[in-house]
Amino acid sequence: MLTVYGVYRSRASRVYWMAEELGLKFRSVPVLQARRLADPLAPEAALNTHSSDFAAVNPMAQIPSIRDGEFVMHESLAINLYLARKYGGPLGGQTVEEDGLLTMWTVWAASQVEPQTVKIVLTYDDGLENSEEGKQTIAVACRLLRKPLAALESHLHGRHWIVSDRFTVADLNIAEVLRYAQSEEALFDAHPNIKAWIERCQSRPAYKAMQATRAKEPVEV
């Protein structure tokens, strides 16, 4: 059985969504981000990214990780590419070319988009969105997103999905990276193709199932 290490309020959300899409039976091992705990190394601390038990799984001390049989893997976007290739059916590449495009768009999301969307979501997580510093951080991140989002907006013209004519792991990965910026409504209003596409992605039953479980997790630890 697939084991996913991580909480839903983390990048593990995208792996949980993928598992739901694939209909995979999986075991969830909640691993908190150490930054959310006052003393992550305290004997009574919940299992977290600094815990020695988790270090045995991922010495890089990050979530999520997976164990699929005896195979262990880290990095959420790469995990989803692996799951799509092994179990994905239509969510994975049907040709070598499609497989290449799924990888290309996922790397694009990680390198060109996520560095900025993470700044936005962390500003909100830290409660700084209304401070001058926070407003400046968000404004700069939105400005730096203009070029990659313009490229995605153009790519989606006349298309429903990123690769081929169906929902794939590329859509899931990019949608999850962009979700971190959805607080900035003007950013999506300025890109109607992206706005319509992410609404399609987030209307899927598997996404809603993931979010329903995520909503049950406490925000504060």
C-alpha cells in the first residue's frame, strides 16, 4: 500500500489529491512542519520534519515523502509524475512526447511560478498580508508572475487542459502551485483562460475530497 508522509496543510496536499484521482488506497502518516511547533525536538512533540523517526524516511527533513512498497521518494511534484507514470492511465503520458510535456510543464511550474506563489501564501500564513512589508512582498511576487502567467494564458487559449485534450498530472501539479496565489483575485481576473482552467481543475471530485479532509486539520497546532 502507498504511504504518504505529511499533513494536508502542506505540499503533501497535491500528493493526496493525486492519490484520490487515481483511486489508490493509501495510508496517511501525519508529519507536521517543524516550523509550526514551539519545540519540535521536545520528547512530547508530535511527529514532525525534525523528528528522528522521520529523518529515517527523508534526511532532507521535508514533506511530503512516499513509500510505495519498498520504494521511497521525496519532492511532491516529482512524486506525482511517478504516480502518474506507474498508476495514472489517462493522467499520465500516453506517448514519449506527452511524457516529456508533462515533465516540462511541471518543471516550469516549480522553477518559474512556485518561488513567487510560495511568497504570497507564506505572507498570509504569517498574518502579514496587511502590513507594509507584506503588501510589498505580494506586489513584487505578482509582478514577477506576469511573464509566466502570460505564457500560460496564451497556451490555454482554445484549450481546456495543459497537455492533450484531457486532465493530466500537469494540470494537477500546476493548479496546486497556483493555488498559493488564489488570494490575489485580480491576478486571475487578468488571466481569464487561467481562471476558467483552474476552476475546472478544482471542480473535480478528487480535489474536493482532498480539500474536505484538509479542512478538518487544525490550522493551529
